Amino acid sequence: MQCAKPHRTTPAATPIHASRNALPLGALVTGMLLAPIGALAANETTLPQITVQDDRLDDTPEGYQGGTTRVGKTDQLAKDVPQAVTIVSQQLIEETNANTLKEALRHVSGLTFNAGEGGRIGDNMMLRGFYSFGDLYLDGIRDVAQYNRETFNLEQVDVLRGSAAMLFGRGQAGGVINQASKQPLAENRNEVALTGGTDTYRRGTADINYVLGQHVATRINIMKTDAGSTRDHVESEREGVAPSIAFGLGTDHRLTLAHYYLKTDNTPDYGVPYFELRPLDVPKDRFYGTTDDYERNRTNISTATYEFSITPDGRLRSVLRHADYTRDLWGVAPRLAAGATSASIANGTAIVNRNRQARGGEEKTWTSQTDFTTKFSTGRFEHEALIGLELLDEEAGRWSYNAIAGSVAPPTTVGNPDASPLLPASYGNRVKNGVVTYEGFTWAPYVQDMVQIMPGWKLFAGARWDDLDADYSTGAQVEYGEWSYRAGVSHQPTDFQHYYFAWSDSFNPTSDLYQFTPTTAVFPAERSRTLELGAKWELLEGDLSLRAAVYRTEKAWERNTDIETAANNPLLTRERHTSGFELEGAGRLSERWELFAGLALMSPRIDEARPGGNPNVEGVRPRNAPNYTYNLWTTYKLDHGWKIGGGVEAKGERLAYGIGGGSASITPNKVPSYQRWDAMVAYEQRRYEIRLNVLNAFDKRYYESVYENGGHVVPGTGRAVQLVTELKF
């Protein structure tokens, strides 16, 4: 029998769970039953302590609505945040077998993926038509290094849409993607999972949580993945471990120490080139790289978090983090040689050149972030205040690998690519060339107040000051001081309705994310602003969350983050915008039927070319920004532990083109629209689960990632089958 889902109108105060061995809830119930007797016979026999055994294995938040989120700086349900929020819950991640952050974000409408080149590798996405790789966060702290992120230590992924610099500091216009890590729990809980699949897919994970004492618990997550691909010769090896320990669980003082280690070793895949403004029409498994190509990333992140509940409504949270990232890349981007014709494409003799992409980098950051939240009254007004300070120290080094004469892969042909050609001895060397280093320091105080002016009505306003000093080894120095704001009105007539109108802005300085103005021109910081009118409803007694939003986001002084072209073209556009509508639902329609669905309609346009840029770009749809995206994942529980499910991810046509100078007409490459369908069947028991996932069930050829400048586009996975066996104890 399935237990009724708890009502969802009130968030949990803290993510602390009852002990499996000695349940306070059981003692409380027993105490309530005995209270009248005790009142009548206060001086009679004192009963011994009663311990109630509970055999629950898992009491973490379940369902597609996700748990509470800190994406608004305080623990809240998504329905209470006066801004569009999408939560990719742990259940959704598990049921769709999304083992990377990229796979998890497929379920977010309005989001697309960029294909990298040598200067930009790793997770690279667009949100609401704006690039968002500078808006990646881990537990609210910047995690913008270039690497491919995993899900083995994630509780959920929060996507806050729209400008958000007041809450998170410098960033973009599309929104913030925040990864929420798994935390130690006050219960013993263990899970081990093994996955096998087609294309030599093998994966093992372990999630071990153990209570060491009354207020102390430790947790460790371990992952090892060794996988092929439906693309020829493309492989991925990943391993990670994330230990953590928490002291003071259930008390006013809580300290958590955690470390995250991730190692990835992939074959970089640059997909296929274009021909006549369309992706080259070849089988989706065809690979034009070499088996000697590599992409290696190492990530180490150490975090200490201290929380102090000063009063029932006052809380201090202080986080100190050190992050260390390294990356190495040696790959090739395919480009059709001049002279390719329809005939030579058809008979497979057209030549494909292999452009060398060989770079490396190191990044180290120290971050200190302290937030104080409290509630208080001034007359008849009720306040919810946030005061915070963030300090960020950054060091980065970037280089290319030495272009030793002849250290390039030989060209191949469209029809018969040779992935193991005879390569020069220097191919894949790691001799650094053109090292550039960067040091930066940012300090940023911020404050926000949400005032209840009458029952159900709140006004909120916040401001943040980011002061950045940066030095380059080239001798350049960059100094910025920028204000960011957030304001709006929120109306919650009942716990089941929330209407809001909000304004927010954001900025991004020259020195961030590869953005550096190497010319003598001085441009102001990239700035964006978002107006959003939204509504959130909790239906079916809180089991189903719906949200809708209309918005307009404008960006000015758009920076170029492509290292290949930024030297001569530091700005892409002077002004652009996206107007859009979003509709999203997450939760349970009945005891057996759950769904997660989203629709995003966008109308993005370039309004003004950069100074000196090509005026013909004005009025053109921005790159990799489709007019529509939608997604659906739904499951239904059958009898005897069986569950079936499936879903679709769809994106409209996307464009890819260079934004340069001159006056030539804009002739974009066009990436066709697609729908990808997945399916699932599972057999769930209390202590184990067996699940079969079918990815791209109809084996459709589609293109997942787009290199914005054109050049190449990367096909998505073909049909793949993965069998997951999970044991809980």
C-alpha cells in the first residue's frame, strides 16, 4: 500500500531526518498518549524510556517537485520564490538515468547546448537564448570551470531563470544553474547501484550514509563509469568520490566538512561539419576525430559549512570553499576542404580536414560566503531580511599545446574516415605554449528585504555591490565596481497561489570567462535586465505544482567568449533581447501517475550590431536560440511493484553563424528541429529496484550541441539501452 504524500505547503525547516534507531516521532506520539495519565498521576511511577523502531529506508523528498531550494538564498519551496524556478529532482535524475549534468538539464525547457571548441570545453549551455556557462554554481558558489559535470553526488539541480546578479554576483541574462550536493543525514541509509548497457556502458555507484553519534553523521558517494557511445570511437571514463561529515545535526550549531573529487577522461567529439548550411548528411555514428584524441579534467573541491540558528527566525550560514580544476584537451574539429560538391559528398570522396584543438588550463579559487537571514517587525510590517558578504579569490592559467611542425592529424574522407591514421610522434604532446595567467579578487556585500505590507502582499528589494580587481600576465589590469538590483511585488492570497511581478538585472565584466578586451577600446560591463510576470499554483492539495511566466530580457554590450575570435572581435552585439512565455508542471496527478513537463516559447532577436559590426545582423535570431522547446516525462505505477514511463525532449530549429564585421549578408547554418523519445520500465521493491531505460527509443538522428560560430555540430545519442540494478540496505 502506498502512503499518502505529505502536504507540500510548508517547507522543512532543516534537511534533517529522523533517526532510524530511535525515532523522536515515535517517542512524541507515545508521550502524547500518556500525557493525560501523567497529568492525573504526576507523582506516580515514572515510565522507562520507550524506543520505537522504524524500518524506513528512505525518507528523502520524493517526486518531481523536488525538495526545498536555496536558490533564493533561504530554504524555500520553489512555489514561494518570486522568480521562475525549475527543480530537476533526484527522482527525475534517477528514473531517466541522467548520469551527467548535461543529461539532467535535458528536462529543462528553454535550455540548449553549445558544442565546444578548443577554448570552451565541458558543460556549455544556453538558457532563454543567452549563454549560461558562467552561471554554473555548486551549493550556491561559483563553479564555472570548464569540465563535464556528474550527478552521482547531486540531490537536485535548481534552475533560477532571468538575471540574478543580486543573489549570485556577476552573471548572464538567462539565469543560474545551481547543483545541490547530497548532505549527511541523521539516519543510516545505504544504496549501491550497478548499470550495464549497450555500447559497453558500465557504471557503478554507492551512496553510504552512517550515523556516528547522536548528532554526527557521515556520507560518502562513489562513482565509476566506463562507457562507449553510439558514436564510433567516442568513449568516456569517469571516477569520483565525495565524502562528507556533519557535526551538530539537530542542534543550533551545525558544521559540515565535504570534499568532491571528479576525474574524467573522454574522447572529445566535434561531430560533423556543415555542407550547404546544413549538417553534413552522414550516418549519426560517423566520427572524424582520432583515437589518440583526449580530454582530461580533474576537479577537487573542499567545502566547510557552518550554520548557526541564533533564534527561531535568525540564521547565520557561512561557507568556505577551495576549488582546484585542471584540464587538458587535444582533439580535432572537422571541416570540409574546399572543393567539396554534392557528388563528392554522395560518393564519400570529399576531403575532411582535421583542425587541431589543443589547449590546457588550471583554475584555483577561494570563496568565502556568509549569509544572515532573519525576520522582524516594524509596526505592522513584517520583514524577511538577508544580509551577506562574499569574497572570491581567483587564479587561472590558460595555454595552447605546442604547435610543433607537422603535429596535426592527416585529413580523411567523408565516406571512409580513418580514426587511427599514422600520426606524428609529437601528436598529443603537452608542451605548453602561450601561457597566460590571471589573478582576480572580488568582494561583494549584499542586502535584501521582503516586507509584508498586508496579509498576502509583499514587496521585496535587494542590492549587491561587486568590486573586482584583476591582473593579467600580459600586463593588463581590469577594475570593476558594479551594482546589481532585484525588486518586485509578490501576492500569495492562499498557500496554493502565488502571483508576482519582478525586475532584476545582472552584469558581466570584461575579465570574466575568457572575456578580455585585447584592443585599446574600453567597453562598459555587459549588462542585462529582466522583467517577469509569473504565477504559481499548487493543485491537488499540493501534489501538483504549475507555473507560468511571461518575460522580457535585454542584454547590452554582449561579450564574445570565443577565444578564436575574441582578439579581433571582443563584442558580439550592442543590444539583443528575448521575449518569452513558459509553462511548467511537476508532481503527481494521482497516487500512481506522476509527470514533469515544460514548454518554452521564445522570440529572441538582435536589436543592434556592435560598434563597427555588421549591421545586417540586426533583426536576426541569435545563435542556438530556438523559437520553442518542450519536454515531458511521465510514469505510471502498475500493480505488484511495476512502473512504466517515458517522455520526449524537443527543440525547434537553431541557427549557427559568425558575428563579425563588414557588410556581408548573414547566411546562418540551420540545425533542424527534433524530438527525442525515451522509455522506462521498472520493478520496485522496498530493498531493491531493477530499471530498464531506453534512450532515443526511435533511434532518431538529431543534433544535440551546436557550435555557435558554425563549423560543426554534434549528433545526440542513438538508441541505447541501460539496465540499472539498485540495492538499498
